[in-house]
Amino acid sequence: MKILITQCFDFPEGQSNRSYLFAQELSKIGHNVTFFTNRYNHLDSYKKKINKNFDNKIEHIFFDNKYFRNQKFLSVIFNSFGLIKILKKKKFDLIIGPSVPLLNSFFALIFKKKKTKFFYEIRDVWPDALIFNNAISKLNPIYILLKIFEICIYKFSDGLISALPKTYKYVKKYNKNLPQLYLPNSYKSFSSFKKKFRKKNLKIIYIGRFNAAHDIEIILLTAKYLLLEKKFKNITFDLYGYGEKINYIKQYVSFNNLTNVKIKGKIEKNKIYKLSKRYDLALCTITDSNAFKWGTNLNKIYEYFNSSMPVIFSGKVPYNPVKLANCGFVSSSFNYKDLSNDILKFKKLNIRQKEKFSINAKKFFDANYSLNINTKKLNNFIESI
């Protein structure tokens, strides 16, 4: 089958690479895959030329957005124009398009050939997620236009792939007959190992974005509370990431003299496994937003689990992966004192109990987020429609 996977922000070897990983696996089992994305991505620091050593079994089409690579909105618009040109020249059996950017998928649906099937892939429920994160108003013409596009996509798509576990009822409102598949982000499984834990000190890691959806403030408040009020000098926090809150984090750490917090910057995905071995506990913190009422699709969860990391999750989501995996604690109050208590609770566990969390995380990953297993599910879904 000739498959076009159209993207804007996904990039081979980049910070967002879900689609490319599935593209590679679909190619391995015999599909003719074309991968379309921007040459430059605001999520990654690619200043160099495109690596020519990408999978040569996949046809790569990189849209050259060099002159507006730091302007996300313009990149999306011109990416769609580039996509239209491709669809006029080439014929595909199936197109898979993302919810972010939604515009990309709308044009793919409009300009595809008559016999070409289109599968819509939900990463986040747009444009409603923008409302819940206070990025836009429901009265904003852009929101109204995107909502019309979204409804049209649901009405006329041939299938839906969702990275979120609880979108079935939401989509059914617009098209009750649309076949759906829940397909979380998936990765190649790392080698299992027996994780070592410190007896006295506790080293905590956070990996991810510093933006509105991620509750960085609760981590800082927790670090301050444990250091200045509880006097724990042997609990440290290393923050790996990037985003618009970076200056706020630096100022907060400096102003409060938080010697237990270090800002480490962005880390490449292929280094996370090795890095995680140096830490005892991982944090995943989200804001109190309705954007998460359909579940989560957080890369950090998959990476933590794959690296055998115990996790403390702060936030409210259905089908909480930490709770399902029994690999840590869930703090759902959005209160830094409760999060602090869960950290201290973990610290008091004996080595065997911590090892059990580590083993559970890895087992849950291998059973639910393995790239091989989920590619088979995706292929069966494609072949069934």
C-alpha cells in the first residue's frame, strides 16, 4: 500500500518523532511509505542540513521553510501549500494526517484523490485544547474556522487514530460510524536492567517542556518547601527541558536560592536511557486543565517507563498510566505539600519496594508502548478499512 504520512512538527530523530517511527515500521512490513514534513522545526535546534542517512526505504519530502522556521503559524500555512503540490502530482492509497496542525490534515482531505483514503490522527483535541489552555477564545474567528475544519475532518475521514485513550465519545458526536483505534506513542524497547537506588540521597529528574500545559511551578514550590521548610538537603531536582517558562524558572531558583534545583537544558531522546540510570525518581506534572480530560500523550511517560524509572505523577487524567502500571504515586490535588509528601513517602521505601516500581514501569512499557506490538495494531487497522 502506498501511504503518505503528512506532518509539520514531526522530524526524524527530533523531539517529536512518533509518526516517523511508525513510518519506519510500516515500511519494514512492506508498505510504500512517503514522509512529508518541514525541513526546519521550531521544536528542534536543527541548523544543519538534512541528514542523508535517514531510512532509505522511506521517501522523504522536506518542505523548505527556512525563511520562517521560527514562525510556527507561517510554517503551518506554507507547509499546507507544499502538501497540496504533492497531492496534485502523486497518488496514494492512504494519507495519515495529524490534529496538530489541523490545517495540514484539512487540506490533505480536500485535495486527495477520490480513491485515496484519509485517516485522521489525534495527538491533542484541537482546537478545543487551545480553549482549555487559555490560548484562544471561543469567539475568536480563528477558533471558529478551525472548529469547522475539525468537524469536516471527522465527517469525511475514513478512519481515526487517537494517541489519547478517551476520545471515542467525543468523536462519535460528529461521526458515529467512524472506525477508531487508540494508538499511544510507541518506541523500541530498551534493554532491561536492575536499577540501583541510593540509600540516603534522592535524585529526582524532570524531562519535558516548560510551557503552559506542564506544571513547573509545583516542582519549584515543592523544591523550596523541602529545602527551606523541611530542611532536606539530600533531595535534589534536575530539570531537563525548554520552553517559554525557562526565564521564570531561572529567576525563581536564583531569587529563592534553591541550591537543590539545577536547570540542565534540552536533552536528546537517544541520551535519556543512559541519563535516567543516574536518578532515583522521575516527575510528571501537568496543570489542572480540561485539555487532559481525554487522557495524556506525554512523551516523558513513555521515556520514563522504558528507562525503568519510578514516577510520581501530579495531575488528574483518566487511565492514569502511573496508577495502571503501579510504578509510583499519583498526587491529584495540585498541591505542592501533597507532592512533597509523596516524594518523602517514596524516599522512605526500602530498596526492594523501589525496585518493584522500577520493574513494573518497564513491564508496563513493554506490554503497552512497544513499537513492534503497536505497529501490528496499526497495520491491522489499516488493512481492515
